[in-house]
Amino acid sequence: MKLTRRALLKNSLLLGATAPLSIGSAFAANQANVSQQGQINLYGSNKSTTELGLGLRQLGLKPRYEGRLNPLALSALPSGTLAAGFTDESGIVLLTSLLAGRGRILALGRHESNQHHLLSHRGPIVEPTTIETGSWQASLGREYARLALASARDRHARHFLGTPTTTNVSELSFLVQL
Amino acid sequence: MSTTKRILPKGIAEADFDAALNQFRETIGSESVLTESEQLAPYTKIMMAGDASDYIPSAALLPNDAEQVQELVRICNEYKVPIWTISTGKNLGYGSAAPGETGQVILDLHRMNRILSVDPEVCTALIEPGVTYQQLYDYIQEKGYKLWLDPPAPSAIAGPVGNTLDRGVGYTPYGEHFMFQCGMEVVLANGEMIRTGMGGIENSSSWQVFKWGYGPYIDGLFTQSNYGVVTKMGLWLMPEPPAYRPFLIQYQDPEDIAEIVDVLRPLRISQIIPNAVVIVHTLWDAGTHVVRKHYYDGKESIPREAIERIKQDEGIGEWNVYAALYGTPEQIEVNWNIVEQAFGASGKAKIMYGDEAEQRGGGFEYRSALMKGDMNLQEFGLYNWRGGGGSMWFAPVSQAKGSETKDQTELAQKILGKYGFDYVAEYIVGWRDMHHVIDLLYNREDPEETQRAHDCFAELIDEFAKRGYGLYRTNTEFMEQVAGTFGEPLRNVHTALKNALDPNGILSPGKSGIRQ
């Protein structure tokens, strides 16, 4: 991943020797509580992302498409911002690493050809492949929307067979809050 | 599966932990004491082949300055709460930001990120643990100083303090990071603060220029250890040279590695080539931007036939040497002639720089940036090679001799092959030593494969140790085993120091296999 100056400016890594930087506290005064307004940043660049966004909308969230995930850019977003989407292995490594002390992991998903593994830190997972209409990604979007609004704070993991994906490509999903 | 049970530090009653948490909150504020599962989740993401349930923190503390660290340590001593210290928490593949064992409290220093001084005349810096390479780089650029950093490969988000304390390496002539460290401020387990080297002299101007101070030199005690919490560190910065020439040398035969190292050694020792030279195997060079299953989707090690196709398609050699020359243009021309003659003698090498090197496949562009201290995250691409999020660095040290390479390479390939993993490796040639760095990439989502990776790594440690090769660094899952390979007398000394400096054993228990 190359770092453009614009990306660095956006992610606050160009602050040099200014006063101690605390992403969390720097934005403490800007607690817009975006999640209460239903806004959620959506990342990814394929059909799965579009379908995920559809699912999020079906439960009342307002996804804002941001394109391919640049994890470094997330730290420049206001505290409380919700973010979801799909990325690759290196994106997940970078994302989870950058959230240490700076944000919350609400859920992570790994989606193989016909199975899904979901990890939630917002209570139990309702099987997202029990679909009457639509795709598994849209169903996942509805599940992520439900978890984003949930009040539970305990960890649950679930592995289950689901609707086969159209390709054998592994997809990784995430739901986080800054 | 649900895990709602509260995680507590080992041997600490719930009431005592709650009392400690209350004091932590009074000291650094409630918002800086993290206890919720979703806040702690980022600290639990490990890449090594261990059980995730063994690496869950009970809390994380985020102090803003050294005085808060002192107070936190005093509270931990009172309640016997063990803490695991991280600086920026980017020790990926070596334990990441996770604690050494479940229940430990993370002491996360990333908010302590002040650049306290950069002196462009003596080329030094004094920084806190949360400063990232990118942050320091940008500061230097903003000031217009002609100074270079020496970042490791996944560099922008990591920091000089954490990397130096774990004795990491980079790719410029300042690549051996601990060699270029000068002066520390350390909070000891009893809460007292010391400054090493010349730092104990009030108003000293030499803290960042004279390493040794007076009496025993102790800075090394605070690297790869758990004897104190380093809250400031000095480091030397490389003056930007008038000219710089990165170059690439490709060899196509697996057995060429011995010749490469033997040609390279005298050039390194005499400083004709002054930087940490990397000799990258095909799969590493390709793995930063190619996905394995495009060439082979089997469970076993990638076969020779697929490696040859990658070499052909990607323009990559079996061994790809990345090095650079530094100095005036005249010095570089003189040294380039020496390099060309040395590597050209056998007729096996393809020697390139400039456009010719850039047009070859592999990592010339990002490695050229690294060898002049510029940031990039290209090596994160290795995590896409096999997929599944598993990565462990196996890095034995040897002499920089060709005779040391053949057995090592064959042994590594044999053991990796036995367990079905790929030889994704490089040799880093230092001044006289050589790190053989292997990224054991595996699918952590597959329990059977994870167990295989664990067994493979354990066997690599044992078999290399039998042949005299010890690791320079390892991940938290294998720290005990690696410490054992260095012998009990050394461990006894480490333990004696631990007992003397940290009698309650609260600082990073288990780090490098050191406990009370």
C-alpha cells in the first residue's frame, strides 16, 4: 500500500511534533454520535459492498459509500463513526491493528464459498443466511445493522453453512466504531 | 459460542481488580481505562499459531505521560496486577498488540507520542514510545532537515522506540536499530524513573550523543526484556547523502545463495555496501503483490514448477539482492565498479539499477524507498499470499558466510515442506551476521492448519538450534521455547535480574521467557 500525502493528511499522520496526539481525545469534543443519526461509512468496491449497503439500509442505517478501504484514513474520522464493509487479509490486519486504543470492533466476518464465520462483540448473532429474499451480503448487512444498534457488550462467535457465494474467493467483512 | 465470563489477571480477586481499576481511572481518567470487550477486541488479534483464548487482556490503560506511567506502575505493585507494555502495538507476526497471556493489563503507550527534539547538527532525536516512523518522518520533512530514518518494512504505523526495544532491523546503513539508539528514560517496577547514559547528569547536552555514560552500560537490559517501561529514547539519524544508488542483482539458481553471500561479505565488512542488504527468495518477492492460488491451490508446499512459472511471469529471480550505495556521485561510481566486478566475476548475476531495475518484477520500487528511509506498507501484501491471517516470523541468526546458507535453506524447506507450508524467506546481511527471515504464512481460520503451523514452528526452532542457529526475536507463543535454546545459565541471570528489579513480577511477565 502506498501512502499519498493526501492520505496521510487525512489520517492525521502528518501532524509532526505538534502537541501529544490522541486520536480518541482529539475528537472527544466532536462526539457527534454519528451512529444515533444512522450514518455509517461503507467500504469496498464490489457487488458484495453494494448488497451489504442494501441490507444496512433495510434496517434504517444510512450508508455512505467511501470506496476501497484505506484503514489509515479511518483514524481521521470523528469518534463514534460507524464503519462497515469488505476488505482483504492485509486490510483486516491493518484495520484491527490500528483500532487498538482508538476504536471498537463490533463484528468481523469471514465468508468462504459456502460457509460463514462471524464474530460479534455485541451479543448473539442471528443467522444471517436465513434469507427469504435477497443475497447473503444483504442479509449480513441487516445483521450488522442490528448489531450496530444493539446494547449487548459480550462476545459471541458462530460458524455456519450458508448460501454459496458465486465465486470461491474468500471475503472478509467488518463492522467497527471509531 | 459465547464468552461472557469476565477476564481477570491471574491470581487477582475480582474485588481487588475492581479497586485497582478505580485507582487507574482516578489516575488517567475513565476514558483511558478500557474494559469493554469491543474496546479490547483489537488487542486480541493475533497472527501466531496460538489459542486466541490465551491472549485476551483484562483491560487496557492509555497514559499520556511518564508521570502517569509511574503512578500506574505503583498501583499495579500494590495490587500485584501484571501489565504488558506496548508502544504503538504494531509488532505484527511477533504477538501484535496482544498481551503475553490472558488476564494481563495492556499498558498502551501510543498516546505518548511527543517528538521532544531533533537536532539537525548532531543528527539525533529524542522521542516518546508512541511516535510513529511516519510522524517523525513528516516532522523532519516539515522542518526541512536533511536527515533520514531507518524504518522496518511495515513502517509507517510502527514506531522507532518499540522496534528498537525489540531489536528490529531496517534497510539503510543505520539498519541495526539498537546500535543507533542513544539514551533512555525508564520507569522501573517500583515507580522510580531513571535516565541511562549521560541522562543522569542535570542539564547534560550529551544524552543523545554519548551512549556509555559512566559505570555499567545498562540500556541493553531494557531491550527484549521486562525490567522497566521505556518512556523516552534517543536515536541517531542518518545525514542525507549527496547521492544514492539502489540496485538489484538477480540470480536464477537456488544454489546461488552461497555465492551471493560470499561475494557480499567483504563488501559489507569494508562498508563498500553500507546498508543492510536483503537477498529475497522468489516467493517473498512475488508474495507482496501476487496471490498464491493464481499459481497453485494445493494444500502442500508450492511445487518447483509453480515457482519457475512465477519467476518467468513476474520477472523475478530465485534470489533477488536489494542493496544501495551512498555518498558523493564520485564515491558511488568508484564503489559501483567494485560491486560490478565482484558480482560479475562468475557470470551468473544480472546486475541492474535505474530504469532497468524498475522494469523488472518484484519489489525494487518499494525496497528502493525503504533503503533511503521512506515509508510504505507494501509488505502487508504478504498476508494475501496464502490468506487466513496467520503469520509468524522465524528468524535465526548466523555468520554471513555462503557455507551457512545451503544447510539452512535446505533444512527450512524440508521442515516447511513436511508440514505443507511455503518457503517465503529472505536473508538480511548485516555487518558480519546474517538473519534468515522466514514468514510462516498459514490459515488461522483452519484449526488443523493452525496446529500444523504451531508444530512446524516448534520444530524449526529445535532443529535450527541443534545446528547452532538461535533466533534473534520471536513471537509470544514461542518465547519460552526460544529462551530454552540459549541455555539455563543465561536464563538464571535473567531471572535474578527480574527478581531484583521487579520483585512482584508485574512488568510483562513471560516476555522473552523471563519470569520471577
